[in-house]
Amino acid sequence: MRIRTAATAAVAVLGLSVLSACGQPDQATPQATGTAAGTASAAPAPVDTPDALAKVTATGPVDFKTAPKIDLGTTPISTTTVQRRVLTPGTGSAATKEDTVRIRAQIFNGTSGKLLDDGYGKGRRDEGYRLGRTDLLAGFTEGLVGAQQGSRIAFTIPPAKGFGDSGNAQLGVEPGDTIVVVADVSDVHRGLKQLEGEGKASPDGFPGVEFADGNAKAPTVTIPKADPPKETREATLIEGDGPVVKEGQFIAAHYHGVLWKDGSVFDSSWERGAAADFPIGVGAVIPGWDNTLVGKKVGSRVLLVIPSKDGYGEQGNPNGGISGTDTLVFVVDILDAY
């Protein structure tokens, strides 16, 4: 069961996520669509351009305010592997798949040279990506692995690691097109894999929470023998010391959700074995999350009791077995904010 109230069209953010842009998703982890690599369709076979990025130039300071002037050189650019070139060196450790990066990027169709997405456009700001996410195009992740803070890099995303044989008509990517990304890297950091230490006991009237198998495993939640509260209630069981979660950021979190009425588990990222990533404070998740998790610190464990009005409302969520009157209980470990 997905905790979103509506799907986030991540393609509108950067154009490189395989999240669905419409419909009511039913899982909490990122959901792939048929636009990703591996979709069967007739498409021209890619022809490699040796040293595809050799003539790419990007002039202007790497200050994350000024859009660089980019010249791709000779087009078409076509690659069968991810090619990367450092245009301006950075400092610090090279990003790995364990890290989160923040970038401002301009994205081009390598065949036509057309600009597909401008991260320096009006109202835009640097955007964060946890490289361990499964909803990002494989070539996008591979291109950012190795990036350093303060650098400007260019890399290609070949069809096999991008939108496959079907392309993506919404973005202007035809079958067989290679994507070219020029990115300024503003930050490289590593989020938490799991929280450390034991949380304090739940306050009176709240469900009990026990992590008998450690913080890497799902907790046991015990519902009190009482009627659920009529308003959303929250309790911080572990106070983190990381950055404060801000409205509009993505957060990476482990969470475990049960129904107050019978304690049954309806969703759990711990049980799936992978943290979930989602935007917070912008209406992409249920109000009970938006209204409580903004302002918390990374490294915190939060216990939430959410009545229907701050959850899925009168319609409930049939895919998760949630009725229109169900009160939801969540344990949320905040691992990163970006």
C-alpha cells in the first residue's frame, strides 16, 4: 500500500525517474512503469559515438545560481554504455550508491541536441537523489556515481540504461535516443542505513513499540485496549541530531504501518527490505505525514496515530485493506532528507 494521496510526477522534476505520473499507486516503494529499459519495441540499434563527450563544453561558474552555457559539439551523440567526463573538478569523496547527491542539471536529447529539461529554469533549485533508490534510471545513477561536491560533470544515458526501446514520448525521447546530462553537483552526503540506540517507551495511551530484533527489522506494535483518538497524535521515540526536514524535500525512511482496530500490518518498508523515498509537506503523502514529519530531525523515530480524516478519508484505500473509518498507526525512522 502506498502512503501517497496521489502519485508524484517525478518526470516533471528531472525527467529521469520511472515513477508513474498518474493514477493512485498501491505500494510505498517507487513503482516502475513500462517506459523503462526492457520494454519490447522495434527501435534502431544504437551506434556508439567514440568519446561522445569530447567536444561538450559548459562555460560559466559552478555557483549553482548561474546556468552554464552548454555546447554539445557534434550531434547525434549515441552510446551503448554510460560515458562520463568531468568538466570542472570538485572536492571531497566520490559519490557511491550509498550516497545522496544534490545537483542542478540540464538534460538533452543526444540525437537532436534539444534541451529536454532545465534545472536552472525559473523557480527551480538543486534537487536531491539518493543513489540507492530503485525508481531512478540505471544510467542516471551510474552517471552520478563518482561525482564530487563542487564538480560539473557530463554523462550519457544509453537506451539500454534509460528508456529502452520504447523511448519516452512525453519527454521527447524517441526509441534509440541517448540522453546527455550536464550536472553541477552541490552536495554529496551519506544518509543513515538505520537508527542507532533504543527508543524510549511510548507515552500513555499510545501503542507500544518494540524492536526485539534490532533497528534493521520491523518492530512489533501493540495496540492499547481503548478507542482510537479523534485527532492525529505523535510521539518522538528517538530524537535525531541530523538536519531538520524541510517542506518540499524528499525524505528516505523506514516505516511500519498497522491498523488500530486489530493491529494487522498493512504496509512495511522494513518487511520489504528497502527504505522508501517520498516528497514531504507538498501533498504527495497523506496529511498525517505531511503535518508531522516536516520539522523533525534526520535520525528521529516518530510514532504516529492518524485518524481517517488525516489518512485516506472516507474512501479509505481498498488496495491496502483500509476502510474509510480506519485509524492508522505508523512507526517512522527518518534516515535522510534531501
